[in-house]
Amino acid sequence: MAAKPIDKPKPYGTVTYMPQAALPGKTVLSALGPQDLELLERLLSEPIEYVDHPRLCSRNADLELFGAKTQLAGTSATEFVSPEPVVDPSLPDSKVPTLDADQEQTLFLRMNLARARIMEILRQHQNKRLTAAAVRQLLGWGKRALDARAEIARRNIPLVLAMAKRTRLSGVDYNELISEGNMALLRSVEKFNCGLGFKFSTYSCRSILKAFSRVAMRASRHRGRFPVEFDPAIEKSDFIERKREEHEENCIDELRSILMKNLAELNDVERTVIDERFALSAPDPETAQPKTLEQVGLMIGVTKERVRQIQNRALQKIRQVLEDSYLAA
């Protein structure tokens, strides 16, 4: 009789769930702060995904991974009591060594356990309105998932910097390289399966290198289309400035024509004031200096306030002629 084959344990993989729970009542929402409302909206609108692991199935998974019983910080609080730190918080970041295998696995399991609890709460309230207690639990686990994810990313950011320095890519912006590397690192955090026994750096390095390769390919395509470096002086259009200068020249020519033909029917005093105040009769208009009200007043023997009145009356006549000519055109 042939021996019965031994059933191999199935590998744990990614579990995904699309939330279908409804928002709680207005009373519950009004008691939440802006950050809690934003987090709640994300939890109810985005797919929940976590990587399963045998340790997540344990009844005491919360106690084993967080080092304390999971309980809210208060009766109306939306966050749990702070768990035991994975890394000694008394050490400054510059002296904290790279995460070892156990610390790394603990952080990933904390993140995935928090997401598993979120999924469980949402499934219990599928097509139902969330209660106040469920909202507090949901937000508490959501914050724990974000904290674990942020800690993993913060401890591995030096990996992106080191790989960017070693990767010698000509014609690629270093800041863009770092940005793409950080995004690849965050995507790796979401997909990494710590139950396979590999280090996270081994898994994420491949994703970061692929991101660097995409940056290099984009830069190469850009150089193919735009072989010359961007020059703002070349790209900047002076169309508006030229139109403004052309309009000003046309207005000056029109004004001189009105004064020469006296189309505005100005008297001798008004013509003198306009000519001297705006230096219209000077031989070289570019170097001519317009006279002040007081200087013009000394010329015609009146006060500067009287010169202002004469000037305003003359300008009003000229403006009326200009408007009539534009309307006629």
C-alpha cells in the first residue's frame, strides 16, 4: 500500500478586502478631530490589504507583538496605549543600528496585525453603519498600522541614499532619484512577506534599482526630445511687453497729433502745462525730464495747485478726443 503523501502547509499570502461599511452618525463624527476624520475616510474608501502570517492567527497575537494588552487610552480616545518600543527610544537616531531580523519582523507583523484587525471590524459592519465603539477601535488600529509603517520606512531610508550614491547615472537629477527610490521603498513595505525568512533590504533593493532604472529611461527619452538644456530666457515670451510698448508709442503719437492740431481745443496755458509736465515738445524725449507742478507754476506765474487744476482739465479734454477717435475707428 502506497504511503499517503504528507500535506504541505500552504504559504501565507496577501489578503485584500474592499470596505463596504457605512459612516457612523453625525453625533459620532462631530466628536472626531480633523485627523481622525481624514483617517476614517481613508479606511472606508481604500482597499485594506495585509500579508498573512501564522503568528497573526494566535489568540494572544496582540500581547505577543505589542507587549501589552490592546486597550484604548481613554473611554472616548481613538488611539491605544503606547506599545513597547521595538528600538530603544533613549538612543538618538544617529546611534540606532540597523534593525535586526527579529525587530524587523516584529514591525512588519505589527503593521499586518493592525490591518487584519481593521479588516475584521469592517467585515463585521459590512453594509451597516459603524458604531461609536467600532470607530474608536478602527482608528486605534489604523494609527498603529501607520506608526509601524512609518517606523519601517524611517529605518530603511538610509538604504535609498546609499544605493543612490553607488548608482552612477549621468544626466539624472539626484533629487528625482531619491524621490523615486523612496516611493519604491514604500511600495516594498506594503508587499513584503516577512514569513519567507528574507531580510527586507534584500527584497526592497530590487524595487529601488528598478525605480532608478525608470528614472534613467525617462531622462534618456527627455534628452532625445530636448537635446538642449532648458533656458528660461529663451522660453520666456516678450509678446505682452512688446504689445504694451507698441500701445504706449501709439498713444504718445496720437497725443502729439492732438496737441499739434489742437483737436482738443486747448488754450495756450493748457498747452504749455501739458507740454512742460510731460516733456512732449523736447527735442530728445528719452533724455527729457518732465517738470514738476511747482516748476510749471513758476513759469506761468500761478501756484502748483492751480497748475494741477489746469492739467486735469486739459487731460480731460484730450481723453475725450481719444475716446471719440477710438469709437469712430
